[in-house]
Amino acid sequence: MPGSRKKRASWNGTVIAESDHCEVVEGNQYFPAAAVKREFLRDSSTHTVCPWKGTASYYDVVINGETNKDAAWYYPETKSAAGNIKGYIAFWKGVKVE
């Protein structure tokens, strides 16, 4: 169920994403792709596999010349159980979500 309170993701004081339509899975806030400032994301070659969600792809977060490697992830295609987060983006590795 989408959260009703606005959530914000930031790193080094810069807001990367903001939305009141996040999905929560395993304690992680997944932001709709349209709510994420793509200018701060750079494609990563990293991929991981979750048995019930599918294969995740990653982004590096790049702000003011600093790179936070693989700090964002998303599922371009999901298994049916995780259909609610297809294309949504989540953050970790020091990205503050509040």
C-alpha cells in the first residue's frame, strides 16, 4: 500500500527523491521513478538476484563530484509477488530516507 506521508531521500544534504506515493518492501522505501532526480543517478553494472523479487539493477548516486557506488537499486522486471515495485527506486549506503 502506498505511504500517505511524504518521504524524502537525500545524500550529503542534497534531495534525490521526494514522494508521498512510496511502496514499502522489507523495510525499504521504494520511490516512483518520476519522483527521483535522475541527474544524480548514474547507471552501474551491478546486478543482484532476489528469489522472490527478481533481478535488481543499480545506480551510483553522484552529487558534487562525489560518488556513492550502488547506492540506489530498482527492479526493471519483477516476479509477480513484487509487481508493486516494478520500476520503483530504493536507496541505501548512507542515503537518508525520512
